Amino acid sequence: MAPAARRGSFSLAFSPFPELGALAVGYLLGSIPFGLLLTRLAGTTDIRSIGSGNIGATNVLRTGRKDLAAATLLLDALKGVAAALIGALIAPDGAVIAAAAAFIGHIAPVWLRFRGGKGVATFLGALFGISWPAGLAFAAIWLSMAALFRYSSLSALAASLASPLVLAAMGHGREAIVFAVMAALLWWKHRDNIRRLLSGNESRIGQKA
């Protein structure tokens, strides 16, 4: 019998069903709309009717509740971490499968007609769940870009673009491919931000939208 596969490696010796389980768990975790739930519990404006209409922390901040925005950011990141850790227990390659599924769940939750957030916090959480050094690299790049240019969107775009390269440099080739696809989706979700960046109309950090 073939030896058990290590975390982060595929093995044909296993049935595909554990991987499907990791996929389902990751998507269900990722699709929990924490931003919407927290603002509803707090009795604020429906965040889908303001700003970008997204359910992420940036749009929650537009309600004026910094505490809810911070909680949303943390919980959206933690669901990416949790998906990766639980996925690793379900299947040999479950960590990266569940991490990617959590990201998809966040940007396209079935409960909200597939209209979710832009995925930055969940992307970061998923990255930490797969490789904490890569997660730290993402955070360092985001903070550096934010300090230099004061654009949250540009910081997220740069950090997500670098993440697959960091993973590949660390020897996580298969994970790098998965996160490259995730980064492409994150860029697609930021397409309006990219247009505003190119036209010079993007809001800077701390500036009123």
C-alpha cells in the first residue's frame, strides 16, 4: 500500500470523496457573510444597499462602525484559516482545496445569489492556513504599499499578485498555482477599483468615499 500522502501533496491512492468533503466544508465556511450578519445584529444599514454593495469589511466601514468593520475583517480572515486547517484533517490535499473553496464561498455565497465580498481578508486567511510565512509576506507587502501610496485596493492587488510567487519560492508549487487562480479572481472582483486607480479617482485610505 502506498504511504499516506503528506499535507499539500496529491495521492492517487485516496478516493476523491474526502477531497469533495474538504471542498464542501471550505465553501460553507467561506460563504458565511459575517459583514452582513454583524451589521444586521447591530441594527445598522443593510450594507448591500450602500457603497459597493459588498459584504466585506471595507463596505462595513461605510456604516460608520469601525468595531464592526474590524470584527468583519478578523472573522473573514479566520474562516480562511479554519477552512485550511479543517481541510487538512479531512483529506491529504484538503488544506489547499478547502482554502480555495472558502475564498470562492466568500466572493460568491449561494445564500446571497453569489454576490459576496472582494475576498482580500479570506485570501489572507487562507494563505496563513496554508503557509504562515507566505501570509506574513502578504501582510508586509500590503502594509508597505499602503504606507507608500495609501490605496487599500492597490495594496491588496500587489500583495495577492506576489503571493503565488512567494509560495513557489518556498517550494509550494501546487499551492502557488491555486493561489494564482485565486489572485486572478481577486483582481476581477477589483476591476472597478482598477479602473478608478487608472483614472486617478480611487479613494485613498482615510479619505471619505
